[in-house]
Amino acid sequence: MTTVAAYAAPAAKAPLERTTIERRPVGEFDVLIDIKFAGICHSDIHQARNGWGEGIFPMVPGHEIAGVVAEVGPGVTKFAVGDRVGVGCMVDSCRECENCRAGLEQYCLQGNTGTYNALDRNGEPTYGGYSSQVVVDENFTLRIPDGLALDVAAPLLCAGITTYSPLRHWNAGPGKKVAVVGMGGLGHMGVKIAHALGAEVTVLSQSLRKKDDGLRLGADHYYATSDETTFKKLRGTFDIILSTVSAPLPLDAYLSLLRTDGALVNVGAPEEPVSLNLFSLLGGRKTLAGSGIGGIRETQEMLDFCAEHGLGAEIELIGASEINEAYERVLDSDVRYRFVIDTATI
């Protein structure tokens, strides 16, 4: 076991504080990663504050990890010391069920092993990227292309794949009209990726406060949902609506914006339940859907796509001592668009 520095929430809703944790020895198929940068995802806050259910504490959040390989196990064939790598939201799965065999480890029928707030195969808690090092199986480690700086690549391991996967699955591309609901950590990557895929992109945000940013990042149109005329004007417009917000939406109103056979895909995960009138789906053969992250193969595809198109996250780099302040700013929508921790400050 190796002792490494980390920032952890000692209990639910408690401020994060500097501590040390134990990392397992490097096994035959493991890579030891010197973490350079770790993104702060809204899901870190949900879990550290028990918003999605009972968490495992102390909790070291962080599933947007970018770093450099420091050591490899004797059986590792995919990576070498010095490689630039990333780790996303999961670090293992059963690897045997039909979903895992299909490259959909995120939907493992036995449940994938989360990068943090989970128990590994040995029943030990997993700890995330707010730390100086992590040990990960090579099969759940991603290669970060040279065309992406590590700091702007880190958020791609969650925000990037969480938006890329549904956009690809629902065939966003030329001739398709895509709306992205919310212009935050997930939403700004949704705009960039949908634009790079060739779709006509519209941002639906509460206000026009971030309109200039949205247009700069690739949106063709930008509307405020607080304007009562928006839903009338855009009725029946979109093929795909990608909702990235973590608050309950008036689903019936948003479903009215879809064309026949359109899909409203949720990647944000509100803590509260939502309501729906099923007639909103029946009139137009519409789909209300959800999407998680992506499998390992698709996540690598996303990283390569982002490198090819020059798509990194828009970030604000912070020191570890600013994590608690950053959490409050995320809740206040006061970040453009992803906080990234320089882990050298832990």
C-alpha cells in the first residue's frame, strides 16, 4: 500500500479537507498514475452531500482525472511510463455480461465500479481524483492524445463523454437540429461537440447572460427559457434536445419543442422526481430518454474526436484550498465552465 495526499469529505455535507489515503499496490495489469489535474463535476457535490443517496465516507471525489503514468504492472501492454492518460467515472465492471462484452461497461448488469464512492472487487472503498496518485486497471485507463492539454482534457472524462455518447447515439450531425438545455459544465461541451458533429445547435438557457459564450463555442442560436415566447416560437423545432441541467424541468413544455420522432435526452440528474403527462409523448411519437457516460471504447473515441477538432473544456484552474469555495460557486452557476484542480497543490 502507498500513502498519498488527498482532499476528502469526512462526512456528508462536511467541508472537504486535506488528508491522506491508501492506494493499493500496482498489480499485474495496473497502472500507477501521477494525477496532474482533476475536474470538479456537479456530481461530486451531489455525492459528497448525499444528494443521490447514502455515500461512503470519508469520500475523495473526482472522476475527471488527467495525469502521467508513473509505473506499470508486469502484464500491462497498453501503456508505458510517461504516457499521458485519463480516468473517468468508472474503474471496473464485471467484464462478462452482455453489456460489458458489447463495450457498454457503463451499463454493466452487475453494476460498474465507480471511481469513487463505490466498493471495489475486494470490498474496499474507491477514492477519486482529488489526490496525488491513483492505481487503475489498464482496461479502464484512457490515452489522452498529444493534441489535448491535460488541464482542458480532464473534464472530457465526464462532461465530454456524457454529452458525446448521446449525441452520437441519437445521430446528431448534418441536417439535424439539436438543442442543448443549460450552458454549464456539461452544456458547454454539448455545444462544442454537437457543432463539431455538424448539427445546427441551439442553446436553451434561463437567461441570455451567456449568449456570447454560447455563440463563440459553436451555437447557431441562443434563447432564454424565462422568455414566455420562446416555447411558442420553437414549438416542433428540434430532432434532439439534450438536457444537461440538474434541476427538474417542465418536461411537457420541452417535449413540445420536438419534431415528430424527436428525442428529449436527459444527462443531468436532479435529486428530485419529475412529472410528465404522457400525452406529451403520444402526440408526435416522441421519446423521453436518458443516457449515462460512455464505455471505454467510446470514451477513447471521444478523446480522439476532441483532439482532432481542438475541443478542450473551458476551465478555471484552482488550487486545492479553493475546492469548498468552488463547490459553492458551482451551485451558484458561477463558473465558466469547469473548475479544474491543479493537484500539485494538494
